[in-house]
Amino acid sequence: MLPSPALSTRMRAVDLIRKKRDSGELSREEIDFLVAGYTRGEIPDYQMAAWLMAVWIRGMNRTELAALTEVMLHSGQVLNHSDIPGKKVDKHSTGGVGDKTSLILAPIVAAGGLTVPMISGRGLGHTGGTLDKLEAIPGFNVNLSLAEFRHVLRECGMGLIGQTAEIAPADKKIYALRDVTSTVENVGLICASIMSKKLAEGIDALVLDVKTGSGAFMKKEEDSVRLAEVMVETGKRMGKKVVALITDMDQPLGRMAGHANEVWESVEVLKGRGPADLRELSLELSAWMFFLGERTKSVEEGRRLAETVVATGKGLEKLRHGIRLQRGDERVVDEPQRLPQARFHTDVVSSTAGYVRIANCEQLGTALAMLGGGREKKEDKIDHAVGLEFHKRIGDRVEKNEKLVTIHYHSDAKLAEAKSLIVGSYVVSERAPLEKQPLVRRIIGA
Ligand code: URA
């Protein structure tokens, strides 16, 4: 809740920044003062950015984290969809390169009989965001009013929107600021950001996809597990069913990273095609959503239901309906040329023959952002047409001069720099890697 004017006059942002800078513990009232003041526009970006950096460096304890999550959650409305029959479930990913599963599983799960009221984010750091991807579809509106959102949910069982002035407004502002101030990769800030949005959605159950590896915010598996545990605990404390899958992000998910090309690849999966890893993870996450939403008695049954929804074309039909209701051009489903297209393309080829390793998946995301697929400043506009197409996966054989990546771009300005990041992301070695990492590494909270 917002602090009383009396409280506001006693506190000063500068003192709270100093307190955190010096490793102090902030009280709930102090966190409330900062978050509410920033959300209302009374505390400027530079003070919030300084506080976020102090948190990034000094960390928060569990009490501060719980307070931040709750204050951010209650910065707006907490939705109640009890008038819509059935269980409401959602999924959220901590972010990766080429991670487009939301566009696939929301229609699968809605077509399978549950309601998916999804509040997503924009691109963050080197990772892509669902909202930006959806906006690659001409006309698609992610800024629905609450009444429109509820109408869409009732009509087709899924709605995909961003944080608004009504729902999770604190995360809307803080998220955009973190993106451009290098304050993303922090367990407490990620947990508060994700859980404040998700708990505001009025859901019964939540599946978390916590990425791990060189393309994730948490590079080490033990850090991803810690993040997963904190989020699962937060959700359960609020009375939700929550499970977290720790999944691989040592390489991009699927063959495409970008916006328009990720929409196209998602449609491919809903048509029963598309790359195996993307299909497998989308079905697995859908299966857990069906299970937690009590639509099926087991995860295995959930997987079978997800497969059937895809095979019968019901998932694709649901996507079409969802796009139509959110005022997008549903013809993109059959006519991908209606999605934004880049004017030029160029290939990055291997300089030697051998087996592919990806040394730095984050750099691939950074290269894409540099080409216009991400933001350096809050005001930057995304170029939905630029993208990367990956021809090789870890462990694949590659010959000398064979294509590793195709870059789809508009301007030469940052091309050389982006290209060198991509070249530096790959290592080609003489020997094949001994073991293949599983896509789902661990499950927390099952
Ligand atoms: N996704 C979010 O919504 N917030 C974060 O901080 C990271 C990923």
C-alpha cells in the first residue's frame, strides 16, 4: 500500500540508498516508500537506479525480499477471475536467447481447457521478451485495459499483456530501468519482478522455467536452483501451486532468435513442425501446467494432452483466435511474409572443421540486441525484423566454411561488432563433447 504523506516526509530516498550501499537492512516501510514513490513518479530514475545497484551489490535478505515482492505486487490490483470457470495457470521464464515458449504453450494450454492470464515482460538485457515478440505481429495490442483483458480471457481462455498502470505498475517501471542500468542478474530483484506480476494475475498455479547456463542470467546451476527455490517458496507462501523447471540455456532455444522470426518458429511448432528442443520444452511446460491446473492427473497425461492439442490443430486455432481478439493480423499464421522482414542477410561461417561448442550464448543475445533487437536506453524502439538463425547446435559436426549463423539485419552500423561477438561465441573443437546436457536439468518444488 502507498505510504502516508506523514511517513513520506520523514524518509528520504538518498538516506535509503546510503543505507543499502553500506549493507544495511531496509524495513518494509522503507522499501514501500521507495517503490511507491518511484511508481508515482516522485522518486526520479537516477535515485531508483542507484538503489537498485546498491541492492545488486549488497543483496537483500529474505525479509527484505518478501517485503519488496509484496510491495510491488500491491502497487496495483490483484486480479480475481473467480467469475471465469476453471483453473487459471501461467508460466514464466527467467529469460534466455530464442526463448519463445510462451507463444506456444499459452494457446496449447488454453485449447486444452485451462485459462492462461499471462502478464509478460519486454526484452531484458541480452534476453528477448514476450511482449516485444508479440508486437512483431502487425496490430497486436499488448496494452489492453483490465476490462478488455478480462473479455479476451473469457472469450478464448488466454490473454497476453504487459504490466499496466493497473496491474504490477511498479514492475513495469522498475523492469524498464533495470534493463538499461545493468541491474538484472540478481536473485532478489528477479524474484520480486517475476512473482509480483504473476501473483497479481489471479492464478491458481504457476510453472517457472528457470534458465541456467551461459545464455541465462544465472550462469551456474546452483544459482539457478537458489533463484528457483526462492520463487517457489514465495509462491507457495501466497497459497499458489508452484513448480520450477531448471532448463538449459547454454545454447539458444530453437533455431531462431529475434522477434518476427520467433513468432514464425512458434507457429511452426503449433503446426507440428519446428525444432525438436523447442517443441520438447514447450510440451513439457504445457504438461506441468495441465497437471498443476488439475486438468490431468499426471504430468505424463498432461504431455499426451499437449501433443493431442498440437496434432489436432487446436493449439494453432487458439493462437489465431487470440491474435484476432488482441487486434493483431492473424493472417501471419499462414502468411509469414506479413511479419516484418529484414532487408539484408549475411552468414557467419566456421573457419575450421570439427564439432561445435558454444562458449558464450549471452554474446549471441547481445549481438542481436546490438543489431536493433534490444534496447540500450529506455526510449529505444525494437527492430522486430532483425534476427539470428542458428544452423548448428552444440555437438554438431561442422565443416570448414559451413554456415554457423545467418544474420538478418537492416543497417551496417553495428554489423561488424555484432558479427565479431557471434564469431567469438563459438568454439569448434576436434573432438565431439562427451555428453549431451538434458534440456530439463532439475525440477524444484514438485
Ligand atoms: N523476467 C522478469 O519478469 N523479471 C526479471 O527480472 C527477469 C526475468
